[in-house]
Amino acid sequence: MSLFNVFNISGTGMSAQSVRLNTTASNIANADSVSSSIDETYRARHPVFAAEMQKAAAGQESSVGVQVLGVVESNKPLNVEYSPEHPMADKDGYIYKPNVNVIEEMTNMISASRSYQTNVQLAESAKNMLNKTLTLGQR
């Protein structure tokens, strides 16, 4: 594997973790939103990752990066609360809150941030190795 492939792999990893951070931030931002119907309530979103096996299987590349297949909504049940005095309550007195668990989201954010940092450090190490290789013949 060429050292240049390391940049492609770490680049796809950083891109994937960036999507993960953005969806996590969106989940946290909407965690306290309230709706008067199930259909209008925000649902937690999570990215789906896969290895770029198509390129490797086709012989285009010897390295395998990360591909973001999409972002899916969580199918966990929504938080329903009986609050007849709330202005957003439906006719039965219920309000609907997102199925976002802020503790899980914060943990997910820390994990994504660390994964992003690891990919940055990997690219930096590869860059340093290339620079050292270029200076081997000098003296």
C-alpha cells in the first residue's frame, strides 16, 4: 500500500466523523423541542457508515476507506408527556418530545471527536514520514 493511500483513508474517516458530529449536534439542538403531534416531532438521526468495498473489490484501490451511506431516523418511541396546560398540548393534553437521549448524544460526540482527531494524527504522521523520506538523500 502506498503511503499516499493513507491520506485517502484518513480523509474519508474525517469526512465520516464530520457527518457524525453534525448529526449529533442536530440531535442535541432539538432534544428539548416540543410538538403537538407524533408526525411533527423531531426524531433522532444517526449516520450509517460502510467500508468502501466496491472500489477494493473492483481492483481500483488496495486501501479501503469509509463511506457514508446516509442518515437514518431512530425508531425508538417518542417521549409522550401529559401536560394539558402546555400551549402545544393536543386535544387529549399530551405533548410529544424527541427520542433523543442527551447523555448518549454527548458520548457519541466525544467518540466522533476523538475518531476525527485520530484520523488527523494519522495524516500528520504520514506527512512527517513522507518529509523524512524526502530528506534521506540530503547531506
